[in-house]
Amino acid sequence: MVEVPLEIYRKSPQDAAPHYDRFQIDVEEHTPVLTALLKVRDEIDPTLSLRYSCRQAICGSCAMRINGKSRLACRTPVGPEVRLRGRIRIDPMGNQPVLRDLVVDQKPFWDRYYAVKPYLIPDPAHPLPEGRESPMSPEQVEQFRETPRCISCASCYSACPAIASDPSFLGPMALAKLYRFAVDPRDGGYTQRLQAVQNQGLWLCLRCNLCVEACPKDVRPAERIVDLKWMANQELGAREPGSRHAIRFASNLTEGGLLNERRLAVDTLGLGGSLRQLPKAIAMMRKGRSLRRHPPIQGLNEVQAIYQALDRPEDLAHRERQKGADVKGPRPPLPPKATTESAPPPSKGGS
């Protein structure tokens, strides 16, 4: 048995401000945090509110912040947390309004989920067979990567700092779900999906990978967001500041090895946008920041070799076209459309 000091976030609708209640319980070291919370509720304070269901890391209902990390309470043992921090502090999920104690209003999370149209959009050029299955090859299914593992627990959403800073960002889970349908060979909404996500903060992702760390199913939403950025650039071209910044940042470095910040601002925001940033530039210069162009660094060829080694052939051709203007690139290679032919039904009575 181990003594577990618990600090649990408490807030009810009539409270002026939230507070923490402290409890001390004795449980086995391998006991899940969820079981510890239920012990508190059942034996000490029956007013404690929390969500849970399957207790097997399948439903995702018990997501919460445990010692500052968004996790599933049913699969987080108390022992390592107590050894690491000396106590276990439990907070409700982030980026969602608190209703009571550890229960949050998940409407913002689900609104973003439904905004990406998480279903197949019919493709008139490749209609699905009516009343029959639409078979897919293993290679086509592999294009989904890890996205089918998602249990919609919102741990990634809770951990995402981009959502906290800009509510227009769709969030990791919604973007991973969008990727899953964008690469589905049966879907007819490829360009439509990418156009929508370009206007809904795709490039606000900070690449911090906190969503990858939080995900209990290793969906790796940050990697799928990177894929979506590449797909959007290839399909639509660099049409807004985020995509232009990414492309110009890379070309800026490969040309001189150091950032030419003045040129990067113009390339990203355009002349008008750059002029609006002039007061900030003047303030930086007064603080001693130089915006002059640096001479090429020694070993520039090594920097260029690194970028070239990381580029896919499609990226190289696309970058050449992007140097002068916003140019629409080729659609990235996707698996062929799923055949509408259905497999013959199995014979009755065995072979």
C-alpha cells in the first residue's frame, strides 16, 4: 500500500471561485487514478463530480489533467505520480468551460469535430455501389496512418496551447479526423476539405507535439497536421500567411543560412502587411535589433544538403514554382480510388 495525497479541483455553479480539496488515501501502487477518485467519492465526499465509463481506456470519458498532463485517469497509476511529485493534483481538462469539479462542457470540442465534416462526401466521378460494400486494399487503409485509433477523449484538445491562444484553431483531433477522410479514396471532398481548413487556422499549429504526448492511443495528430499542411500547399498553393511563411522560411535559410527577417516579413505578409508592422520593426531597432541582411554563412552547402535530403520529389518541383508567385502544385500522390466491384458472396454451406 502507498499513501496518496490528492489535490482535487473543486468548483460548483454557485462558487465564486474554484479551490482544491485535499484528501489522503491508502491504495496499491498500481491503482489507477480513476479508482482513487472513486474511492474518495464513495468513502469520503459523495459530492465529487467526474466523468467515467468503461475504465479500460476505450471510451475516453475519464480524460483530465493529472499533475499538469492531460491523460486518461483509468490508465494512469498513482505510484509513479506520487514518486515524481509527492502528490497528485487533478484538474479538469483545459480549453473547455468547467461545469462542476472535473466535469467540463465539451461543446467547443465537438463543434470543431463536426466542422470538418467527419464523414464521406460522395464523389460523382466514382459513385459508391448501392447496397454493397466498397472494398479497400490494405495499402489504401494504410493511408489512414494511426487516425482510426482515436477514441475522441479530447486529451489532445485539452493540452493544445494553440487553442488557448486562438479559438479559431480547429484543434488536433479535428484535424487528424479531417486527414483521415481527405486521404480516403472513396471521398470526393479532397479540395473542399483543404480549402476549408486553410481558412480555419491550419497554420496556427505550434508544432509543440503536446498533443502527441497527451494522446493515449498514439494517434500522433501533430504528424497528420504536418501532412495536411503539405497537402494544402500542393493542392491550393501558398495563399495565406501561414503557408507563405513556411515556404519562404525554408527558402530564406537555404539561400543564406541565416534568416533575412526583413525579407521574410515582406514575403509572408506582403508589402501592405509589412508596412503595418513598421512600428514593431522600429521598436526592435531601437532596442538594438538589426534587420540587415546577413552574408551567407560558412558551410551553407551543408544546410542546403540537409534540406535537399529531407525534401520529397514533389516538394522540390513545387518549391521551384513557388519562388515567384502563389502557384497551385500537383495533387499529392494518393492511393487509387476504391473499386466499386464487390467481392462475390461466400457460398452457403461451406467449401
